[in-house]
Amino acid sequence: MLYMSQSGKSVHLKDYIFIVKKRAVFILFTVIFTFSLTFLLNYLLPPVYSSEVRLLIEEKLQDVNITRNSLLPFQEEFFETQREIFESVPVFEVSVTELALHKKKKKKNFLTAIKSRVKNLLGLSYDLSEEQKKRSAIENAIKQLRKQVFVEAVRGTNILIITAEDKDANQVKKMVNSLSKSFVARSLYLKNKDTMDASSYLKGQVKSVYKKLINAEDNLDEFQFTKEAISLDKRIEFLVEKQIIVAEKELEEVELDLEEEREKVEIFHIQVSKERGKKSSGGYGTYKILKEQQLLLELKKNQLRRKFTKYHPDVMAITEQLALLKKRISKEDLSSKSGEQQAVSEFLQSLEKDFSEAQRNYRVLSVREIKLRSLIELHKEKLKNLLNKKSDYLVLKRELTANEKLYELLLKKEKEVGIESTLKVGHVKIIQDGSLPVFPIRPKKLLNLIASIFIGFFLGVGFAFFKEYMDISIKSKQEIDALMGDIPLLGVFHEQEILKKEKHLLPTITYTNPNSMLGESFKILRQNVQFMMQNNQKVFLLSSSLPSEGKSTIATNLAITFAMAEKKVLLMDCDLRKPKIHNYFKTTPTNSGLLQTEISGLQLFQAPKIENFGIYLESDEFISVLNKAKENFDIILIDSAPVNLVSDTSSLIAQEIPLLFVVGSGHTTEEQLKRSLEILAILKSKIAGYIISRLEMQDVPKEYKAYYESYFS
């Protein structure tokens, strides 16, 4: 099957192969039908001939375009343009009138007559003048010709291929050659027209650009004169290198000196304050020399710290000297220095003198720093003005250069176009004329026939799968087992190919061929039924959901199988609405209701013709017949009507007769089977087991088939 079954069975490749084999006749019919239809079409379709012309498109077409380098002729857009030019009305109109295609009379048929009549009724037809009729005929001929002509560009080249198709070999040659010549003439006309238009346009542009060029030159000269914009690069270079850089370097030196003088002023200020304090307190010191040394060392240390870190060897050495000097000064006995008061006063005067000189130097350097900064700002302002002038100058210079180049380009193109306008050479050339075709291109009879075989096969397979997909009946044993639940399976009967061809053998197959595969299956069913007969059960009822599920056939062959096992068997045909078992044995019903068959031990019972079937099966007459049969026969098989169609079977079920329920694979749907089981459950039927009929042969093992191969042939 083509889908997941309700029993959970997955789909395998063998299932698809089985469907193809199953529908092989239909598939073969589809192949034969498509092959025959194709053969007929090959015979009926008129031959179609083809001829082609090759055209070379040269690059001269783009010479009038001043941006030619950005548009190459083999680009897709270019060939689309050429295609549109070729398919234009003027090109086709020349060929139509030259070949008088508009004068050809159309073949009138039934459809054209109806179409004309409908137009007249709807008021869609108009009274045209002779000129209008001629124009209408030309336009219709152009439309028809366009359908017969194809244009193709050879990729990577400048070649166009023009192909025409027609039922007349001579006509197709004339058509393609006429169209190619018309296209060449039209291209030459458009090229000359473009050249003249381009020449006129270029002359106007040359004059306009020349005026812009003169104006740009005047603007540049005026700017250089009024803005003093001469030698701007040299002036900018001199200002930067000779003035700004020198001033900035001098400013850096002044800043260093200023910082040094500031530190001196701070140190002298501290020393002078200390000495003045000692003098005013009456203290004397003999350490003038030590103090001078300390001052010199501190000045030297400050100078080194501006250049090096505190871990530099020179800085560390001076630091150690200062520490030792401070220790010596602290150990001096001030009381023993009273005689040196005069020396201390001289030392104080020397410090004050140095302090005043340091202050004066600091003020001088500060004034110098301010002047240098003002000078640098002045130079930078001049530089800014010069750069602005240079920017304006470059704008005017670029405008002048652009106008000069554009003027030269336009002047050159004007001369080229002037020369080209005098030439009568087009950019389209015919490199291959259309030739007379020998063989038609359509129909390709052999290819069509081969293709029809494959198409027919795949169509047949597709329809087969579709039909299988649309078939919602239960087909597999697993699905039936799942729906039947705990009810025991008594027998399975497969549908054999030989019985599909010779259905008349099926009702009595166990008699005509008892050792066949079906015969063995009925023997298995007989054994299962015999097992249920151990409880002194002689009567069994056979029914199904719908007609044509094989119920009567199974009942007949099961009865034959019991009879061949030397049992006395009564087969009762209680499908009163449609009795047919007597036809299997070719017997005629009698008034007694019992029919003797050619099989020893097997008799048939057929109810008399009555109107109310349900009442008869519940009547004393039928019950009496059934009770007598129990005394005279070993087993009684009752073939009853389908459960889903009529209520006759319910009368037999009410007598508590065990039911052998037949399920036809590929015939009964899931809903129908569920409905039958619901009816039987309501009637409280005693279902002894179920039998599967018409099961497809795909699930039969190969070994089993091989063993009974002789019965299939």
C-alpha cells in the first residue's frame, strides 16, 4: 500500500513492486494507448522545416556614445536591445510585404465560421475601408510571422542566430533571408539617425563646455590676482619650517629655563627666611661654608631631577652628600660659634643678592614666554588663511582641468561622428545566409515513439498508485487481525492468478483440484472447524459484511472438503434473497428442498420461494428441518445473507448457531467491518472465528509458492 496501514505496517519497496505487478495489465494498456496515439499524431502532423541566418554585431554601434567603455556589446542588455529592434514592426513589415504574406488566404473551417458568427451577433465586427483591411491583414501576418521566428544570442560572442520555422521548406528559406536583410537595413538606418542626432548634440555641447572653460580660466586668474594666491606652497612651507617650528622650539627652551629659575627662587626664599630668623633670634653660626655647600648641592640636585629619575646614579650620589652635610651641620656646637657673627651676616647678604637676581631672571623669562606664544598664534592664523586660499585655488583649478578634459573629449567625438556620418557601413553583417532545409525538425517520429513508451509506463504506474491510494479497503492480514481483536483466525485464502483468469473453477476448486494451494488451505480450515465440533457442535453459520467477499465459495469448498473426508455434509443455502449455490453444482431445486450432488456425502438444501424471508428462518418449519438434519448429518453449513445489508442473518444468530465470519481482503473497508462487528455484538452472536479471503499473494513465502508451483501454471 502507499500509506501507513492502521495496523502499523510500514511500506517497503516490495509493496510498490507488487502494486506494479498487480496493475500490469492496466500499465500495459496505458503504454499501448500512448504509443498508438503518438503513432497517429506522427502520421497526421505535417512536417515543419527550419532555416537559420547568423548575424555579426560589430562594436561600431557604440562609437557615438562617449561612455562606450562602460557598455560592452556582448552584454545581455545589448543583445536584448538588438532582439527588440529585430522584432520591431518595421523589420517584419518589410518582409511581410516583400513575401506577400498578408495576401495569403486563411483556410476557413467550422471554428472560424462560428467565431465570425459570434462576432457578428455580439457586435464585435466592424466595417473597414480597403486601407484598413490591408493594414489589418499586415498586422495579422506580422503576428503570425513572429510566432515562427526565434532570436538567440551565442554566449561569449557578438553573433545573433535568427531561426524561422514553416511547413514549406522554400518559404522558410525566403522568410529568414528576407528578415535578416530587413534587420540589416533597419540597423543602418538607426545607426545613421543616431549619428546625425549625436553630431547635433555634440556641437551644442562643445559650445557650452567652451564657454564654461573660458569662464573657469577667468575665475582662476582673478582669484590669483585679488587674493595674492601666488606661490602658496612655498609661502606655507616657509611659514611652517622657518617661523612656526623655530618659535615653538625657542618656546620649549624658555619654558625649561623658566622652570629652573622658579625652583631657584623658591630655594633662595626658604634659605633667606631661615637665616633672617636666626639672626633676629640672636643665634650665631659658624656653618656658613656648610650652608653654601648645601645650597649648591640642592640646586644641582634639582637640575638633575629634571632630566633623570631619583634612582639615577648621579641623583643618588648628590642625595647621599646632602644627607651627610645635614648631619655635620646639626652636630655643630652653636654656643662655640659666637665669634663668627660677622661671617653669618655676610652669608645672609650673599643669599639675598642671589635671591634678587633669581627673581629678576624669572620675570624676564616670563615676559619672553608670553611674547613667544603670541607670535606662534599669529603665525598659525597666517597659516590658516594661506590654507583656505589654497583650498579655494584647488577648487578653481579642478574645475578648469575638468572643463579642459571634457572639451577635448567632446571635440574629439564631434570629429569622429562627423567622419562616421559620411560612411554608409552598418554595424550588422550577415555571415551565413539561410539555406534550403532538407529534413524536417518536427515531428521527430522515432524519438516521439520512444518517449511515448516511457510516458505511457510512468502514467500507468502513476494511475496505478493513485488507484491504490484511493482504495480504502482493508488489504493486509495485520489490519484485519487488529480489527478482529481476540476472535480466532480459522483460515486464510489467497487470490491466485490462475483463478483470476478462470473464476468458474473457484466454487468447487477443492473437488476439481484438491491438492492445490487453495485445497490445502481448505483442509486447514476443516481441521480448525473439526476442533470446534468436539463439543458435539454440528451446525455452523457463514456470513460476511458485504456481498462478493467469497462467503458462498468458502462454504461450498468447505462442505466439499468435509465430504471428501467421508463426512455426511448438508450445505444449506439460506441467502434467500440471492441463492446461487445450486448453480455451482449445476442442479435444479426440488420440492423437497434437498438436492443430491455428484459428490458423495454432500447434499444441498434450498428454501422454498417465499416473500417474508425473516419469518421463514424463524418458523417451525425451518427449525424442524434443521433438527432433522442434525440427526442425519455429521456437519451442517449454513450460507446466510451479509450482515450489513439485510436482517435475515439475525434470525439464525438468535438460534445461537456458531458464526464463521468471512472478511474479504481488498473488498471490505474498515468502517464496514466495524459496523458488522457492532451489529454482531448487539445480537450477541457466538462468533467461532473468522476467515480471510482474497488476500493478495505478496505475503506468501517464496518457498511455499515454489512447492505448489505446478498448481499455478
